[in-house]
Amino acid sequence: MAQFSLNVHRFDPYKNFKFRIKWDGKYVAGVSKVGALKRSTEVIEHREGGDPSTSRKSPGRTRYEAIILERGVTHDTEFERWANKVWNYGSGLGAEVSLKDFRKDLIIEVYNEAGQLALAYKVYRCWVSEYQALPELDANSNAVAIQYIRIENEGWERDYEVSEPEEEIVSEP
């Protein structure tokens, strides 16, 4: 069976280095790394007294792991503004948390090597549980300063409206 329905000539899976993140209808600048989309379902074991000495297994609660977004430190304030909706130091008693809009839905888009949208996932009811504004600074290091947010979520699903893009075969002259 072919792994790709439209591009049957394609053998290689999509690469992990072409992606974009969108929230509030806008793409977020400079995101260089996105944590995995991972869910796990607890196993409930049970047996009746007359059953053999092995247990039956049923699915229990499902949890969705937090997603970490990383990017280089710049003057863009999207990470900080979202993190401040969960806790904003110095904003005054009773105004530290924005209960109205601290949750957002976001979209993770994956592109093929030609830059065509190939996959998209919708992530629901997200909020920032951890924010790193600056990394450890080291004068003897040769690295980019990275900031990150840890995003809690209540589930995600693939956007099946995004279909496999038709890839052109380039022939040599």
C-alpha cells in the first residue's frame, strides 16, 4: 500500500523542519522548535471472580501532554503577552490573571520540502504554564538566546480539511 495517496511516487515521510504556529489568526514569529503532540490513556484493569487469573483491560482517562514552543529572543512580545494573561506580576490585587482570555486555540502547520501545507493540527484550550523569558547567559558560550513557553492543552485533532498537496515531478532538460 502506498504511504501517499495523491503522490504515489513519494517514498520519504515529511521532514520536521518546515512548520508554522498560528494563534489568534496570526502566525507567531520565530518559532524554531515545537514539542511533540502526545496523548496517553490510562489502563483500567479488572476481572470478575470467576475469570481466569488474567485481567481484562479497558481504557480510562486520556491526558494530553504539554507542548513546548521555543524561539530565539527578539523584540516580538507574543510569548510574554500570552504568559502574562496567566500571571502578570505587579498588575494589582485581583488583576494578576486574565480569566477572560488566557486560553487560546492554536494551529500547528507542517509543510513539505516545497513549502506546501501538508498537515495541520488544531490544539484546544491552551494556556501557558511556564515561561522562560531569558536563558542562562554565558559570556563564554557561542549560542542563540532561547525563550520558551510550556503550553497546557485539553486536546488536539488533525485538521482533515488540509489534504495532501499535489507535488510536481521536475524533469531535467
